[in-house]
Amino acid sequence: MKTSFFSLLFLLVFPFVYAQSEKEKASSTITKEKIKGHIYFLADDLLKGRDTGSDENKIAASYLANSLRSYGVKPVKQNLNNSNTENYFQEIKLQKTVPSKNFILTIDGKETQFKVPIQNKEINYSGDAIFLGYGLESDYQGKDVGKKIVLIKSGGPNISNPEEAYNLVAQKAELAKANGAVAIVEFVNTNDIIWGYIDEALNSEKLEISDKSLEKKTSHEFSYVWIKDENNSYAKSLGSKKKIKANLILGAPEKFDIISQNIIGMVEGSDPILKNEFIIYSAHYDHIGIGKPDSTGDSIYNGARDNAVGTTTVLSMAENMAKYPTKRSALFILFTGEEKGLLGSQYYVLNPVLPLNQMVYCFNSDNAGYNDTSVISVIGLSRTTAEEDIKKAATSFGLTAIEDAAPEQNLFDRSDNVWFAYSGIPAPTFSLGFRSFDGDVTKYYHQAGDEANTLDYDYLLKFFQSYVLAGRLIGNNPETPFWTKGDHYEAAGKALYGK
């Protein structure tokens, strides 16, 4: 009778003791001083915003690799640049494209100011132009566009937003070329804010992976320009004109080869079976470098929130795992080139150092900012079976894990996690808490004012502790995490893992 009583007591108390011990482990390696040390270094003016491929970006990479080394995190020898040397760097060859400053567009003698090249074939044209509706197949019927510039509205009859309009660019370019046009000028109905994002993305330096096997197959053998046309007022004025003259000068862009690095390390799991399954802990460490000065004259975009915080999240996890391994193994990846189009994560997924089907979860961390210090925003929280582990971890440190509060921003597909999701690996993103994508979020997002001294370190302490505990719970959970039933990426997951 006494034996049965103590056995029952043990069964009731043990889960509580276990959970408490995991919480203690999670919090034992994290202090505000360590957090500040990482963030203040990574967001220091001396690193000039950690622009991908810059010398300062390489300094950040070296700092991260040596941090992993100091914790006892091991490099992954297999397939890392085809080298058996013990290093933490996965080198990526990139090609930088600098847009030509020789870019002039006039329509009926009026020069346009707000324009970006979509496809960048060199051209020097002066002659006839023709307005052709949306530039879709039916718009060409009975029209002679040979050796003319085609002027069109963006999108289609049921497509108006720029993102969807961009998806039609390749189709419209092929139609114009097939009908003998020399270029397309497309009028984009959008406001100043959205146009600012378009201009930043398309009228500035670009990086692409230069490996021939990874190059995009989109055509650059045509001249294709977008111009801002809020409320379609410009397009409407041209629609009734029978004769239109245009002048388009677009110089060839300059191209340079550069090298950047992903930083990779691992900790082997403690369980003889589960150690063959890996949890990836990831974040990007690059930011956007030096840009337009703000009202104070500051032109260094330090990226404390985006993404020195996320980088520090992974470093905190690495230090903890090296001291207290979970049953599953841990792979730590700090990506370059996220701000240039998720380049580091794209390259990694196509060149993994370990088989992707051993990666059962990717716990990414990326941030814009926060406007609620009582919550943690997890982009894709309810999309994987690890939801309860993440919620439990946040609650343990006085926070609440919530789902994405701004689905209109499409954040799940805008960070490094998405390349792993495409591959089938469950991959949410752990982010600073926001109830809406405005206020203190947009105040600092991609702004020069995103400095280390503007952060709430009491909140960050709980934020990092929650991430580490969540990782520990997922890493020790007897059940392998997966996509929730019916998720968009469930089929890819089943194909990857042979389910």
C-alpha cells in the first residue's frame, strides 16, 4: 500500500519537477549583460549596418563563429564547402548588380520621375508608343506594336495590387516580344508608401546567387519599366490618344562578384535514437547597411531589432544547448543575405551540410519590432504540432505566445523559414510581440533609429528565455513535430519524410 502511494506521488510530481528543471536550465545561461553584449556589438556603428558582402558583415560573421566556438558548439565537417577543415563558414558566391544611372523616360515630352527597371536590357529608343490596356493577349488583337514601346496598366481586370501585378511581368514581356515591341512601360496604381518599397527593392543594388545551377531563369532580354501612377490618372490621359511619342534610355547595369557566409554549428543530441533528428535554430545576421539619412542625419541602419535580436536568440540557444544538450540534436544556422532576398537560406536549402530529411523542425527568429511587451508573436504558431510547447515556454516566463497579428503582411513567406517550409520542414518564426504592424514596429523597421539603446532589455530577457525553453521542450518531446493537418506545406512534409 505504501509503495503504491509513493509510486502514484512520483508519477504526479515528476512532470512538474521535470518542467521546472527545464525552465531552470533555460534561464541559467541567459543574462541581460550577455544579451546586451551581443546586441550592442552587432548593432554598433562600426559595423555600418552589416550589409551583405561588406567587410563589416564579415566581421559580424567572424564574431558569430567565434561565439559558437567559445560555447563548445562544433562545426559540421560534412559537405561544408567540400572541406574537412574545422570551420563554421559556408561560403556563398554572390553577384552584385548596380543599376545604371543612365535612365531617362519621357512620354509626349514629359519626363517621368518615379520609375524603376523591372527587366534591364540596355536600350536607347526615341519614337512611337502605343497604349494597350493591360497588355494581355486580347489587347494585342488588331494592333501593330512592331518596333514601338507598349504602354500598359499594371495587373489585369481583376488584379490591382503590385505584388499580383508583378507575377504577370514575365507573361506580358513575352507577349510584347512576340508581337515585335521594343519595350514595355507599365503604369502602377499605388500610393507613395508602397511605391517607396518598390523603389527600394528594384531601383537599388541587387544581390543574386551567382552559382549557375541556382540562377533564376527569368528573362532579362527585354526592356521593362514600371512608373508610379496613383489612381491610374496618367494611364487614363493616354488611353484616348492616337499618337504618342516616347523616349527611353536605359543603360546596362554593372556587375561584381562578392563572397558572403552562412555560419553553421551543431550540438549532438543526448538520446541514442532521437539524436538522428535535428532541430534547426536559425536567424539572419545581415542588415541593410548605410542608407538615406534620417531627420537626425544618421545614415547607418544598425538593425538592432532586425536582426541583432534574432541573432542573439540563436546564440542564446547555442550556449544553452552546448551546456545542456536535448535528446534531439541541434543545428545552428546564422544566415547572410536575408535582406537581399532570403539568399543565405535559399543557398543553404539547396546545399545542406546534413540531409534535409533529418531536419524535423526549423525554429527561426526574425524581427521588425514590438508594440506589446506582454506577448511573443510566433509567425505560424498554429501551423505546427509544437504549438503547445511554445505556448508553455512563453507562459513559464510571464509572456503569452500569440499567432501573427498582421496576416496582411504575409510575414511567414518573408523570412528565411519559408525555404525550409517549401522543403517540407515545419518552420515557424519566433518574433518580438506585436498586436498590429504599426506604431513602434514601423517606427524602427528598416530605420536608422533601430539602435541597441532603444530596446527594453527586461522584456528581451523573458523573450530569450522563452525561446530557449521552447527549443528545449521541442527537442525533448517524444513526439516528432510536424505540420498540422491540412496545412499548405503538409504534403511537402510527407514527401520529405516519407510519411
